[in-house]
Amino acid sequence: MDILNLIGRKNKLFVDDIDDKKNELKDIVSSSSFLVLGGAGSIGSAVSKEIFKRNPKKLHIIDISENNMAELVRDIRNSFGYIDGEFKTFALDIASLEYDAFIKSDGKYDFVLNLSALKHVRSEKDVFTLMRMINVNIFNTAKTMNHSIQNNSKKYFCVSTDKATNPVNMMGASKSIMEMFIMEKSKNINVSTARFANVAFSDGSLLHSFNQRIEKNQAIVAPNDIKRYFITPQESGHLCLMSCVFGENRDIFFPQLNEDLHLVSFFDIAMKYLEDKGYEPYLCSSEDEARELAKTLPKQNKWPCLSTSSDTTGEKDFEEFFTTDETLDMDRFNSIGIIKNEAFLDDGLLQEFELNIKELQKKQIYSKKEIVDIFLKLIPSFKHKETGKYLDSKM
């Protein structure tokens, strides 16, 4: 499968920047130790492989999914073999006491990269998953940053998202607040992050689900009114590693927009995907028709497709990597832009946010409105789009 072709591109991003820094990147990685958190997900795997193939002194990978971790190790062994340094993986939950014991047993890393996140907009469909998203995206970040400060790490990197820019959903807002926590702690440790677009065919994404639909003989469904920027998994790994290694304190890296990075609709990708698989797309008028035709059409080298409009909570009309009041450096790299930040100065607001969320968690009874109101104290401009409909109610 040619991902670049499916997302309407001919050229890879960041090639010139990676090539310009090739020797320096190799020297730094080969002489350093790394801890990658959430290292077996789509972005985490891409970053882990970029580090591994540059022969680090130590690479430890943490992920809650033992299945994804097993596949990552198989992939690394088959693709790159072995390194001279120490390579170990651990199936751990960052919030657990076992993880704390792991950090206490070693904890000495030059670079700590946090790729763990709840990334789905649909995670706000219920208050319980939403609260877990807050724990994972915000409080686990603060926890692992404190560990890095205590253990004198050189650098802490945490991946953000374009959805943190002028957020309209709780996932984006949680990442925006995560950035505030990062910037606040930048007074004690060098930090950097990255905002980027959708990672094409990443685990759990709509594009990744196309593979499952083909495997399970089910119709492919895609919105026709949503366009997004897409990068490949390897490009996400390159951008994260570049930000981690070369980002100055409080830098946020993002892809510069050019002719190689443009908006593509999910439905257009779906059509290309089916053609790439050798099927003629067949447009259906309803979910029922799509389900029924999935039983017969594939035998005729046709595949049922359903084109939908988007009316669910949290969908953003357009994507943006920065706001008009953020300071940019567009000259340091060829295809990477940098947002320059000051430290977040109002520690009291962050403490109040944490206390208010923890109080709700302690009560174990809370509403989405209560959580949104707490978010609004930190992000007064947060324009939360609540439609009462969620992706789980659609095919």
C-alpha cells in the first residue's frame, strides 16, 4: 500500500531537514539514553524505530499494550536487527505503582519522550472515558515530567496535536492544557513538543479501519465534508525526534504548509484506497443497503461505500497548527516551523485546575458540564461544540 499516493502526495516531508542533520542526529542518539512512553502505538513505534536504528546507548520502551509491544519488537528485529546498547520493553501503565517502581529502579535517561495519549475525539462521549483522557493526557504527563526533573534528564518531549490550537473538542482542549503544564515545568527542565496533522492509517483511525472493513467484508464509510492534513507514520517519527533532539526549551515543532502538504477529504482517500485494492467503489444510499451489499458485491470486484456528512460533537471545520498571537520561527528548518513560547506563569491556575478535577474524581459523581466549566477557567476561548451526537452512534 502506497500511503503517499493515497493521501495525494508524491514527496515525503522533512527529508531535507533530516538529511541536513543526519550526522549530528546520529552522534547525539548513539551517545544518549532514551525512555519512550507509549512507544508501541503508531507514533510511538515510528519514533522508537527512528531512535533504534541510530544505535542508542540505552532504549527503554513503555506501553500499556503487550500485544502492540510484541509486534514492535518483531518489527524492529526484522527491520534493523540488534544494537550495541541496551534495548528493553516493558508492558506497564504509566499511572501504576509498578511504573513508579520501574522508575525508582533506574530512571536515568538523557531524553524522555512521551507519546502516550487518548487521541480520539469520540473519547468525550461519556464522562468516565473523558476523565481517563484527562488523567492520561494531562496528569500522567505532569507525573512523568516530575520523574524526569528528579532524575536530571536533559530533555522532556511530549507530543501534542493540531487540535490543541483553538480547540473545539475535549481531546484538543486536554492537549492544550497539557502544553500549559509542560511550559510551566520548563523552568526546571528543557522541554519541547510537536503539533501535527492526522497520521495516515495510524491505529484506531478511520483510515486504519478501512483495512479492517476489507478483512471483515464490511462496507467502507467516510465523511464527504471533512478535509484534513495527513502525514505518514514515519514522518510523525521524524518530526517528534527532530523536536526532541533539536528543539530549544519550550519550542513547538509543526509541519510547514507547502505544495506537498494539502487538505484531503476522507472520502477521496476511501475511493483511492478501494481502487488500490482492486475494487470498484459502489455508492450506497443507506447503512442498511451497505450492510446488505457487503455480502455480495465483493465477489463482483465491487465494494459498498457510504458517503456521510459530519454532525457529531467535536469535529473542527478546519485544521491549524498555530494561532495568530503565537511567535513563529519559519527559517531554522526547510519544512518545519517552530512556535516560540514563554514559560506559563500562572501556577495558581494550573493548581486550581488539578484540585478541581481531583475533587470531582474523589466524589466519583460528575457531569460533562462540570468538567467543561473547569476547562474554561484555563481556556476561556474554548469553543466546545456539543451536538449531542457521537461517532459511536454511526456506522
